[in-house]
Amino acid sequence: MNQFFNVLALGIFLLLNIYCNQSGGSSDSSSILLPLLFGGTGSSSSVKTSGTNGASATGTSSTSTSTSTSLSLSGFSPTFGIAGTSVSISGSNFSTTLANNVVKFNGVTASVTNATSSVLTVTAPSGVTTGTISVAVNGSTLTSSNNFVVSPWTSVVGVTNDAYRISCPNADTCFALNQATSSSNTFFLKTTNGGTNWTNADTGYSVLQTISSLSGGLSCPDTSTCYFAGAKSFSNKILKITNASSSTPSISQIGNTGFYYAISCPTSTFCIATGTNSVQRTTDGSTWSSISTSYSMGSIYCIDTNTCYGSEVNTKTIYKTTNASTATPTWTTQTVSNGTSINSIHCVDANNCIAVGLSVLAKTTDGTNWTSLTVPFVTNTSTSLNGAYCFDANTCTIVGNNTTVWRTADAGANWVNQSFGATNNNLSLSCTTSISNACYVSSTSGFIFKRASN
């Protein structure tokens, strides 16, 4: 019986073929009818494929036998930024024709500036908001599993190792300390073009101990001069860098041996370095002397050569002097009510300062009394705030562990989260009071971040 139907079908096919040839019909008729007669399915130049996130796509084939490859989206970098940020999207089977790749940031179409089959380079569009990134190629659309986080901060350099401290005398010039382990040498990083390019120089010394101790300091009062104080096994002297912006900075050891937590230099010749049971001072940039042996200060900030604030190691005690240039400066004691210990102090003037630390966030407006500020991230006793900078009495930025970046514009009454979206601990912060109000943050995981405007 099967043979009968097969013969019958073949006969019908031959008759139709003769008819088509005689009537000038399309030669494609046989390619359509033959599979139908034998129970098959027709082939088409348009096929459906499934993307990695389960999306369907329409691809094309140049032959009657359909072949297709699936669009995939594996990630993007950086994961945060603002409008105008260049973002690289990785995956597979992108179109090498720019116009064939449609990329959207949370629904807003972005400009594709370069395209290969595995990487798309796009510019975050104007009006971008935090959300996923979608990529559409030839009818197939895939969406990222992670958000692109809108933040005014961008990564300006990916350094190999943790960046411990940073100091920026102006918006274009910044210096930082970089070290891999407690036994390796400390490197001196610098940029003179706003973070676009960075170079590093081996100091020849290992002056930093552990990232957890937040010890050691860097202070650069101008673009030519930097001082940094070591914190390692009571054997480090203070180092001075001259010609800091040049291609060959000069690095030399000066000062007394000791374990130093911080250093502050309001001028190129006046500095105070604080450490374990020692406060050292220079008034000429070369000769150092002890001006106190009873305080172990973990932080120091000098507004000028007379007024300085420091904090006791592992406590909430603050010391203040208004005669730092005299032979024997006097220090008055102040206290912060909440928190565990103070890591950093920054002042706008002699009366307006902010102090941050382990669950510490406090301010003074009279230079004497400190008011603790209550904000969500300070309620957790494990939250460590490591750096602060105030442009004026109202506008301040603070940074800390677990990517913490917060900003206030109303003297601490309200705070806005400006976290980057990267996994890192932010160790120190340096800003400038130029028109751009640029800020730089040194971090773990090989990052330095910059905010172009406040």
C-alpha cells in the first residue's frame, strides 16, 4: 500500500513539474510541494533562535537550509557612570555594522561608537538613569542581569594594587601611595592631567603596613612637594618628594623614626606628623622635632600653621591646637559622643570641621563642641568611614568601607548615596576647591575614582 501512495505521489509531482515548465511557473514550486507531499516542512531564509536570557530572535541564512547563532550578553564595564561615560559591552554575535546594534540604558537609546562580534563600545546617553542595559541585534533582544548604576564617580585608573592614600593639590594633579603587600615597596603614583594618565615610581622603601590599620599618611601642599609618613614596625622615617610632578621625582628620607598614622602639611615647609606616642613637626621642610610625646594621634588636619585638629588612636577624643608654630604647642581636649573611634578630620576653617570613623560622623561649628549626626549607615557599628572633605560649611563628601560614598548639601541634615557600584573599600578622599570641585578616592581592588563635579 505504501508503495502505491509513493508511486502516486511521484506521478503527481511529475505532472505538476511538466505543467510548471509549460506554463512558465516558478521553479521553486517543486521545492515547496515535494516536502509537503512527503510529510516534511518547508525551509525558509528566516529562522527563530533563542538568546541566552530566553529571548527569541530572527536571524537570516543565505541558503535554503537554515543556520543561526545565538546572541549572548556576558557583561559590561564600567558598571557605573554618568551620561557620556564610555561603556564596553561583551558578548557574542553582535553585528559589526554599528546601526544594526541597538543598545538601551534603562530604555534610553545609546550611541554605539565601535562594534565587533564580541564587544560593543557605547556612550551612556543623556538622561540615563540606573537600570539594566539591553542589546538588540537583528530582532533578537537581550537584557543584562545587573544594573548600570548612575553615579557622578568614574574609575580614572585601574592600578595593580590597593591605593592607600591620595592627595590632590589641584583638579589636574593628584598623588597616591600604592603597595601590594606589607613586605613590598611602596609606589608613588601621580597624574597631571586630571586622572587620564598615571605614572608610578618605586620609592625604594616599604613604608606601609596593613590596609586594616589605616596607618601612614600622604600630604601634598603643592604640585612639586609631597610628604608621606610610614607605618611599619617602628622603623620608618618620613619621606619627602620634591619635583613631584616631573618624570623623575626625588625621594628622600627625613625626620625621625617611628610608627606614623597621619601627616598634614598646610605649606611646603610646615608639616605635623602623628604616630604612637609622638607628634613630630617641621617648620623648614627638613628638620623635625617632637612637640608632644603624650598623645597617640591617629589623624591630623592642619588648616594653617597655627590651627590643627587631631584624634586619639582608637578613641573618640579630639585634640586641638591654635599655636602649632610655637616651641611647645598647647592641645585642648574635645570629645565626640557617638561611635567607637575617629579615622579622619577635615575642616573648612578654624570652626567648621567634620570627623568620621568607626560609626562616627560628627561636626563642629564653633571649633569646640561636636554634634553627632545620625544617618542610616552609621547605625551599624561595623561601618568604617575613612575619609571626609568639606567644600564649605554645608557641602561635604564622606567615604568608607563597602563602597560607601555619601554627600550632604545641608550641613549633614540629609545625605545622598553616591556609591560607585564597585566592590571595594574607599580608604581616603582628596578634593579641590577649584571651579570643577574635583574629588578623588583611593580604594582597594586596584581602583582610583574621580568625581568631576560636586
